[in-house]
Amino acid sequence: MSDDANLFAQQQANRRRSTWLTLGFILFFAWVGFGGDLAFWLLTADAPPDAYHHVVPFIGILSVLSAAAICWYSWRHGAERVLWATGAWELIEPGTPEQKQLMNVVEEMAIASGLPKPRVWIVPDADPNAFATGRDAATASVAVTEGLLATLSRDELQAVIAHEMAHVRNLDVRLMTLLAGMIGAIALLSDGMGRMIGRGGRLGGRAGALRAGGRRGGGKGNPLGVVILVLWLLTLVIAPVISRLLAMAVSRKREYLADATGAQLTRNPMALASALEKLAGATAATESITQGAAHLCIVDPSPGLMSSREGFLADFVASHPPIRQRIVRLQGMAYQQAKRETAGAGSPQ
Amino acid sequence: MGTIVLLAVIAGIVLWMVGAYNGLISLKNQVVNGWKQIDVQLKRRHDLIPNLVNTVKGAMDFERSTLDAVISARNRAIGATGVQQTAKAEGELTQALGRLFALTEAYPDLKATNNVAQLQEELTSTENKIGFARQLYNDVATQYNTRQMQFPTNLVAGLAKASPAELWEIEDAGERAVPTVDLSPNKRGA
């Protein structure tokens, strides 16, 4: 029962976080939009009557609308986009023994976790990795790379799938998939705005007029306009970094929990430990998984960077806890389990 | 005034009874459903075994006794009724199958046949599914049993025709672990 209560609390927390994330995202776009409007308005306030006056905050309205659209899209189609971006294909009719085994293992873990069977995808990549995505258990997808199928034994594969099913059951997938969509959108926005402003400055367009306005005025409102403009530009520059750091922080906490829940499902913590060992040993990067979806994976797709290190900086930047620590925790669980079993041999589990 | 209080108390008791009754019925259905899930996998397992035996028969003819043991254990398992009997028969079947799988190790050409490997994978998976479905069933059944014995739910237990559900007990420690029969071709380098 306490497991159920814990699970419920986890799901509630993830629902709440998803809502806050969406709100934060829309607020960020509102700042980008209306902040820009404010700067323009302040800077064009002193312009001559025949020149352009920025009165209607259409940048703000537009960007809030598009933020809402992006949220809606991430909610509806985020999982498809993530899968599409990795080039994954859906496994429906297993052909090879490996594929059949994957299908079987997924069915087993669906029974163990008491969830409907998720859709199964294969990512054509030689580096072993896996991730889960979707809104909830009914729309969930589990994807593994070809490399994972080739390197892991049956028990290890089962452990990895159990880890992914734990993410599905805790509703981690919802938060993570939303985040993936938003990271993509922010990166695109930052890129696009940067390019637009750059070009505007060169061609002496609106930004040029702005600068002229700033120079000419020097009055009360304008320094504020400049400050806001600088802040505004700064937000655009650091937003992609911040959003990625947020994703990493969100993901890191969840990995230990999914490890533990997964080990509970299979009752075999050592299998996950040895799977992680193998995944850690594969030093190549998972090339088909881009930065925007890194936080979804069971191990960091670009290894060697941070996930193998420990310490403050690594804690801050890495999307995953150090694999060593995860393995040590799983070994601890295995030890506890062995102790229980020898103590209570003969009693029903 | 007194009548209103009395009526409110009676209404409260009736409401509670309805809730407790419905809760018991829903748990009972979950137990039945949990058993059905096990049953589906057991059927699948029983269907797979003749295929396996037929496939390996030619190559392993002089292991007749092992094959016969598997067949008879399967037939006993099909005939078993009730949770206890089924659990016992299926446990024996698992052991007989384990011996057969151990023997196939001695026949590399048999293992190389894709068909045998596939059947083994299917049987391993089915056994795992039985194991996990059993876990789920035992959890729900325990919850149901506890609920109908606890005060005050036990007062409506008779009304809901609730009786303790049998748990699927595992006899020996060897069977307690998820079977590690793994001869599948999906090993590193294969």
C-alpha cells in the first residue's frame, strides 16, 4: 500500500510539474514578446510624429499565441516528434529472434507493472541506449537502439525495459516529452531571433531606427528602453542553455527512482547494474539522439562529458547521475534482497 | 430533532455499507481478473510444450524419459483445478522443462536450429509472464483477504459473499527466482 501511495504521489508531482513547466514556458514567451514590445515602445516614444510608433504589442500577442501553440503541439505530438527525430521505426511484426525477444520482454514488463503494453520502436544506431516517451501509459512508446539489442543479454534487456516502464508509470514521460518539445522550440526561437536581429542591424531596418531613436533621445524613457532591450537580448541568448539545464536537473532526480522501481519490477537489481555497466562501457556517442532529447535516455547519449564524473559541476550540468553511483545503489538493493531471501526462506513473497 | 439525527445516522451507516460492499466487490473482480491473466499465460505455455517436444524429439530420442516427464507434467497441469493444485502442477512442469532445457545444452546442432531457439524464447517469456502475473494476483488477493477480515469491513463481507482468495504459493527457493533459462541467440557477439 505504501508503494501505491508513493506511486500516486510521484504521479501527482509530475502532473503538477508539467503544469508549472507549461506556465513557465508561456510566461517566458510572454516576456520575450511583451518585453520586446516595451523596449520598442519606449524607444519609439520620442520619435517624430511621422515616424513609426510602436503602440500595439503585436510581438507579445504573437509570441504568447505561438507559445500556447507549441505547448499544445508538444502535448499532442511531442512523442511522435521525439521518435521521428531519432529516426526510429515501430516494431509491429517482429522478424528476427532479437526483435521477438524485445517484444516478449516488453509484454512481460507491461504485466509486471500492470500497464497496457506500450508501442515499441527501434532506433537504427549502433550505440546501446533506450528511452521512453509519451503523455501517459496509454500513449507511451519505448524505444531501444539496435546496439542495445546486440549487446545486452535477455535479463539485462528486461532490466532496461523495466527502467523505462518505471518512467512511464511515474508519468516521468509526460514531463520529459513536454520538455523535449520546449527545448526544441526555445532553441529555434533563439536562433531565429538572433538571425533576425543580426540582419535587421546590418540592413539598417527597424533595429537601426531603434538605435537612432536611442541616440537622439537620451531623455527619461530611453535609458530604461535600452536596459530592457539588453535584458531582452540576454534572455534570448541564455534561454537555450537555461532550458537545457532545467531538463538535465529534472531528469537526474528521476533516474535513481526509475532504477529502483525497475529493479522492483524484475526483482533482479543486478541485471540492471550489469546492463548499466555495459552501457557505460560503450564510449561512442548515440548519434541519432540529439541534445534536445538527451534527458529522455537511460544513459547520457553523449558520454565522456559529464555523466562519468562526480562533483559539483557534474551535478549541475549532467543529464544523468554518474553511472558508477547508480550501479552502487543497485548493488546495495541486490544485497538487501539476498539478505531478505535467506532470512525469510520458505515464506511466500 | 431526534428523528432527524436518527435518520442522518442511518443514512450514514447505509452509505458506508454501500461503499464497503462496492469496495469488496471491486477487489473480488480484480482477483478474478488477476487469475484470468495467469490462466491465459498457462494456456499458452501448455500449447507451446507439444511443439517443443515434437521439435526436439528426433534429435533427443534416447532422452525419452525426460520428454515423457515433460508431457505427463503438462497433462497433469492442464487437469489441475484450484489455485493450490495448479501451483503445484505448474511448479513440477517448470522443473521438468528445466531438465529438458539443461539437456538441450548437450546438443549444439539442436540449439542451432532456429525453431528450437524460438520455442525456448517463447517458453521463457511465458514463464516470466506467469511469474509477473502471479505477483500481481498475489498482491490483489492479499489486499482482498485483508480487507474482508478487517473491522468494520468484515460486517459486510458476508453480504458481498466474500471468502478468502487462495494465494499462489511457491514451494522451493529454486522456483522462487525468475527462471534463468537463457539459451537464446541474443548474446554478445552472436
